[in-house]
Amino acid sequence: MCALVGVVCCGLLATTTNAATESPVGRWEAAISGADKGIGYFEFHADGSLEGYAVTRASYDLAIFTGSWSIVGPKFVGSYTETIGGNVLNGSFSGTAKANRSISGSGAASNGTFSFKGTPVVSLPNMAGNYGGTVKQHGVTSTTYLTVTATGYPGLYEVNGWVNFGSFIDISGYIVVNKKSGVVLCLENDMGGVSSVWGTIKASGYSSLKGKQYDDGSSIAVKVSRF
């Protein structure tokens, strides 16, 4: 799980220019809500194509998006394919845009109905670095160490490290961050367990995050600080 399909995202690094009002052309940081919550980055191209990526609380993996869009009346409408690990979902969406300022709308697929609100991609917090702290799960508190590395895509980082529940367990995954330092992580350990963790990373001191293990639904509490 958590395998980055880099070829899908390659266009996200290209520079685009927002078109007139009601056109969503450009790169957007989006908050996702509704049936699931998370953070995504999407690029609408002038040729009617789109692409992006996101991590949500219930995806437990990096989601890759491709699709198409067009303007119908006062709204843009379109369809998309979402790939999460080996699973493929198809959906549709509609919304409105204010050039260089915002987009908003809703979408629906087999995994639920969603809303999104986005603003142009701007300077984002740098999450790269080493983090240490604790993880509490099933009433047991352990130590953890994480290395967060930039991928080159806006707001997207790789995570590698370990957690020590009596023995060292390797973990890896992805983290997506927004301009307010809100984060969502998808993590996999070398014993086959997957989890999602979310919250806000503080500039200094310890940050408290919470999450859930996929296989047993157990709660996870994380406290980490950057070295």
C-alpha cells in the first residue's frame, strides 16, 4: 500500500495560469469533507484534463486522481478515476470557481458523497525533518521515530521510521500538509497493519495527533516533536 504512482502526478509541477472567472484552470489545495475528510492537491488543465492526489482519514493510502472537466452554464462539471492501492473508484463532480481565489463543489462515487473547498497553491510549511515522540494504542505507550522527506510534489511527503512496542516495527507511508500545517498521514507497518493519523503540526514543541488502525478499528494517539 501507499505506493506513489509518480507518472500520474508529473503534470502537477508544471506552471499554469488561472483562466477567467468560472474556470478552475490552475493548481489548488483542497479540503475534503463529507463521507470522508482529508487534504488534496488538484490541477485543472486548460485542455479539459485534471489530475491530483490526496490522503483522507478513511483511505489508509495515497489516492491518485485523473479525470476530465468542462464548463456547463455557471458551473464546471466532470468525472474522475480514483486509484487507492489496487482499488479503482469512478466518480463525478460539479462546482464553481473564482479565478485565482477559490473553488468549491461536491462529488459522488461508490465510497460516498463529498464536498471540496480549495484555494490556489501557495507557499506551504516545510514538514521535512526528523520527529520523535510517543504512540499510544491498546492502552500501551511506546516510542516512535519518523523521518519525513519531501517528494517534490506540493504538500506531499514520504514518511519512514519505527515504533517500539517491545520490539522495533518499521513503518512507512505518506503525509499531506495544508498551508495551516494541518496533516493527514497514511502509514503501513512491516507486520501488515495500516493506519491513518491526522491533526496539526506545531512549529515548535510537541504536536498531538490522533488516528485509527484499519484492521481492528483501535484508536491511536501520537505526540511528536521535530528535532
